[in-house]
Amino acid sequence: MARLASILGVINFLLPPACCVAQQGAPRPVAVSVIPAGTERHVQGRWATLAVNGSNPTDADVEETIVVSVGESPNLQFARRLWLPAHSRRRVWLPVLIPEQLESLQQHVFITFMRINDRQGVEQFQPTAIGLPTTERGMLISWEDSHAAVLLDSMHADQNDFSELYDLYHSLSDLRDKSITSEQDLGVASLTDHFLPTSPTGLDATDQILIAGDRILSDSTSVRQLRAWLRSGGRMWVMLDRMSHSSVERLLGDSMCYSLVDTVELNDFKLREVAAHETASKITDESWSSDIPVKFVRVLTDVDDVDCRIGDWPVAFWKDVGQGEILFTTLGSSGWFDNGGSLRAFSNLAERFFVQRLRPPNNTAHLANTLQHEIGYQIPRRTGIAAALGVHVFVVLGAAVWLVRRQRLDLMAIIIPMSAVLVAGILVAMGKHHTRAAPSTIATGQIARVSAENSEITVNSVAAIYAQQGRPMPIDSSPDSTTMLSQVDLRGELRRILWTDDGRSHWMFVDQPPGAVRHVESESTIPLSHDWIVKGRFTELGFEGDLSGLAAEKCQDPIIIAAAAPALSARLSETPTKSFRAGFDDLLAVDQYIDDALMSDQQRYRQDMLRQLITPERQSFGRQPVLLAWTDTIDSGVSFDDNYQRRGWALVSIPIQLQRVPANSDFKLPATFVRVEAHQGTSSVFNPRTGRWLDQMNRPVTEQLDFMVPLELLPCRLKRAELAVKLKAPSRTLEILGFVDGQYVSLYRKANPRGLLKIEIERADVLQLDASGGLRLAIAISDSQDQPELTAGDEEASEATLAKPFAPNQKTWQIDYVQINLEGTTL
């Protein structure tokens, strides 16, 4: 039934609207109703969107307020205040949060809404259309693995186009069902409104969106919502055959990765598909023919992730944007179906596309823990302590000079203790003053992610609020921000968040208790007046970069990080530009993110927080290299009471734009920029996404690895490699092997290896890169007893090492990490 309802909704949208006939009768009163809107897929712990419809047939303007509570949480209310001009109808949006705690496979959650009037500061309930104070409505809860929506554009479609869109929608639903496993069958939602919800949370419950038209892309607010949703982990399918080139440019901005050549029509073609990470032997062809031609948009693209082609023209290709991904297709809808079924390539695309959205990690707890050190009693300033001690020294020296002239130095035995007691009393008084009263403080911690594609920054903030005395706490947010109190602060007392017509939100009935800390969470997407950009290049001295937009003097403890790679220290300088340089010596140890031998308390707090954020499992900042720096707090559009001391910081991540290195240039490539991959694509002992090796192995292993050089350096010739391996393998032998002319040769052997080993490789035949820019090496751990160590120049072939049938050994071994620094020349 749910699938049928979804299809009927698409049909209602595709068909021309029926003419409306005005009804005659007596004037009706003002009416306001609330219904589910948006994708109508409601997921526990995510935001949903309600539509508030108002009708005012009277001769006077009115202002209405609707209050909604969701499920078993009457203490948390969501409200919308709207202005209704005389003789008008309006539809506005109201975001609500679906409770996190729901029963397993609960089918519905009920919302209760009421109309209120605020007259002379007193709220009065208004009866509904049927005379009751409240109205209850059910909202379907979705437990599906992924939630998809389509944006179609066929208000002027002919009959053939209508039929094609209907078939496309039905086929997408079927392919989605094959790609996920779920007891529900809600199908693909259709976004039939002319505009997307204006709230930043309007698409929170959606995992994938297919765009097949220009209907909403003329609305700048909708475009911003789609961009923010995509960067935060969404998957977007852009059908270029149904969109104008200008609309795609407006949607993607700097993410544009193709150029338009022309549009043709095909009656037959061969679709060549190459599966990801497969060899040429896996290439397959599918034939298609029809008397009715299909539209084909021919484009040129610079992306490497192309799934299928017609001739040399790309048909389906992928582009990473932030945490999300875009699928572009250039073939008309009918070209994906033949003989009543979909082509195999279309099924493979759907299998990759319909996966659960990768949501950014929730860093609220880490931010809140770090902010604890920002609130509390203050230590007396160093200047005050120095002044007190200076007075003591001045009194003692002055008295000594005076008593020498009087020849009464014996009195110093009295003056020195008296002065010391006086200064000690001053210090004690200062300490008591600071410990008796912790100032009312708002400490803010932020994680800010700069978009490489658009001039926007996403800011996740946590504000820790402390007051000496209880007081009301006004909390206001801009239209680009969403603010929530912590779950602990939502318990017990009534809380209400009110949205107004200007897009701002205001928390009501929130009081700050005395002597307690309240946490307020917010998420904002802020346009930048000046782009924050980091451009870098590899030189003979290492990695050099330039920072623009963000003041270098405000950046503290900057580092460069990438997934599954060591951090790299980058010290910014103002002369001659905001530049930095990082070489092999600037590589930081594992779990080290501050390049100072003597760290301050603040730096220790920062390092502890980064250790929680930068883990192989979380990957809070993505897989590509980014510059991390600590700076002043960013105005995220959230305001509080002004009668507080303000403290805080922001951790900013800026994607690094690598520049191509000119030919015949020497370079040094730090290990941070070298991606390590398993040669066969998968490995039983090494995870290339995290850089971790399996713990406590007790069997011998030979692992073949590819060390990938960035595309900006290709083609190039390597001159030297410095391999670093940290391991512990008692009663075993470590062997490093190079790949030469189709076979492995031994480069280094060591018995009972322990600790950090550094192996230099300078053999030109070993340092040859393959066609994809990878340097292949192998690491072998044997089960043999101690063997004599060989030199790095040992030419003995090691085919036997790779093929030797090892016997099990009960002693375990462990590789902590493998890193490599490279030097070479571009060609």
C-alpha cells in the first residue's frame, strides 16, 4: 500500500492540476492545519518537516502560532509563528525532531498540535475546526536501510515523456528494493513541492536524491540546501539528459567536473562497463537498439571514476563532494531498459547508489569535555603575582640600603619576615578572591569544515554556559543555523523552539540555573565573504603551501592530516606571504598532533581532543589531505545573553588544493601524501582505509602493498625511498621485497625485528612506478628461527620467501604502521 501511495503521488504531480472552482458561501474563520511534508520519510533521531497551511478569508491581517509536540515528549515543543494577510493562503515549514528512543519497528509516531494566542503576555488556546483544543495526527516511521527521493520536472511533459518518467520512477523503486534489505517497502519518495523546505534540516532523513529536471534549481535557497546536504554525506544522481547545463552549473558551482560537447540521438549502441577496481578482462559490453531514438549527452570529464561508456564518451561517472558523492548519467531514461528489463550496468549503478548515507561523526561529547577546562575558577594572573613579589623585593632592598646608611642591619631580621608575611597575605587574598566567584561564562568550541567547492563553511558548535545566579537565557539562531539544547537539559521542564517568518528560531522558557553548566548544540552553514583556500605543491624541500582568507596570525598549531597517514606539522609565516613548508623532519609520531616538546595546558587539551577525533574508525575530516588549525570562534549566527564573559576556539579544516608540479622538477613527497593500498584490492591482515594491521598475528604473512603517488606528480621518476616500519616480531624474520621485472627481489632482512626500522631504497629498477602511479613493495614475516641479517644491497632472489609453505607458530607478531617518504623528479 505504501508503494502504491508513493506512485499515486508521482502521478498526481505529473498530471496537470485540476481547475479550482471558487466556493460561494458565508465568510469562514481563519483556519490553520499541520500536515507532513518534504520526503515524508520519518526516521528516529532525525529531523522531519511539517507543512503549516493557513487560510485567512477575513478582512483583517492576523498572526497565528502553532505549537507541536512529537511522540511521548510533551516537554519539548516546536512552534511556528506566521503572518496571514487578509484574504490569503500561506504554506510555511516547521522542522520537528523525531525522538531517538522508539520501540523497535514502531510503525507510527503521533504529533499533537494546537493554536495559541499571546495576548498581553498570556497564552490562550484556540479551538480547532472541530472545537477541540488539540489535534493529533500520525506520522509513518521508516525503518528502511536507505531513503531515496526524486526531483522530477514534467509540468509541460507530453504523453511519451510522462510514460518514460513513470517507468523510470517504477524501475528505480524496483532497483532500490534489490539493493537494500528491509521489512518495509515505502519506495522512492517524490519531492513534488515547487520549493524545498527552507530549514537546513529539511533533507536530514534523505540518503539519496535523483534530480531529473530544473524545477527547483532557480531557487537559491533550495540550491544551498542541496549543496549542504550533499557535503554532509548525501548521494545525488544528476541526469544530464533532463537538465540544462546552466542549472547543473548553478547546482554544483566549483564541483563542475565536465564540459558539454553536444547532444545526439541514438537508435543503437554498445554500452561498455568497467567494474570499479577490476582489470581489463572484466570489461563487458551490452547492446541496445530501438526504433525510438534515445537522447545522449556527450561530455568530456576529468574524473577517473567512470563506470561505463559508449565508445569513448562517458555514460556514468562519479564525483566526490565533501563527505558525499554525485553520480552523473548522460543517457536518456529509455536507454537503460531493453526487452522489458533494465541493463546490467543500470542495476550495478543502483546497487552502488542506494546505500545508507554516511553521516558525519557526532563530536558533541568531545567538544563538551574539552570545554570543561574553559569554565571554572580562574588562576590569578602572572602580572599580579609578579607585582606582589616585586613589592617584597623592593621593600627588602630599600630597607637594606637605608639600614646600611644607619648601620642598623640587625633590623633586617625583623623587616624581612614582616615583608614576607605581608606579601603572603596579599597572595592568599588574591587566591581567595578568584576561588570564591567563578565568573558567568559562555565557552564555545567549534569544528568548522570549509567546502572546497563553494564559498561556504559548515560549523558544528557546542556552547557551555555557566552563570553565578539564575537568569533567563535567550537563545536566538539565524536562518542558516539549527540549535538544540542537550538531551540532559531537555528533561523535566517545558522547552519550546519557535520559528518566525524571517527564518530565525528562538528558544522559549529556558532559564539558566545557578552554579550549573548548560550545553547548547548548533549546526550552521555560513557563506564566506572571502574564500579560505590552501594551495600546495611539492618542491625539492618538501611540501610548500599558501593560505588565503584566514589570517595566519590567528592560526595556532597547524598540521596537515590525511586518512591512514601520519600528521605533518606546518608552521605558518607572514613573510613574504601566508605560507608554510613541511619536510620529512616535520612528520609527527603516531597520535601526536602538536609539534612542541613542552606543551601548555591548552595544547595538551587540544591534543587529547584530536586523538579522539582522528581515529581510523571515525575519519572526522575525510580521506583527502586537509589543513587543521586552531583559531578564534566563528560567528555561526547563534546569539546569547551579552552579560557573560566569552571564551572559545574553533578547529578549522581546509581542504588542500594540490597543484601540478612542472616537468623536470625535483620533489620530496612526505608520507602524509602517500596512499597505501593492498595490491590485490583486499587483504586479510591490512586495512588500507584505516592503515591498521591485524592485531596479534601468529601465522607467517607476505603482504604486497602499493604506495600511490599523487596524480599531480605523474609522470615522474623516483630516486630514493625511505620506508619506515614499526613492528614487534620475536623469533621471526622480516624481509622487505621489491618488484622488478615481474618478480620480487630481497632488499632487506632482519631477524627478531623490534621497534622502528628505517630502510632506504635507492635501486632504480625497484623504484619504477606502474601505470597507475604505484610503487609495489612486499613485506614478509616468516615463522623461522633467528636468521643472520642481510644488507640492503643483497641481490638474492626471494621467490621462495613468497611461496614458502609456513608452519604455524604460537608466538605472535604485530606491525603498528608502515610509512614511506619518496624523492624524485617529474618528467
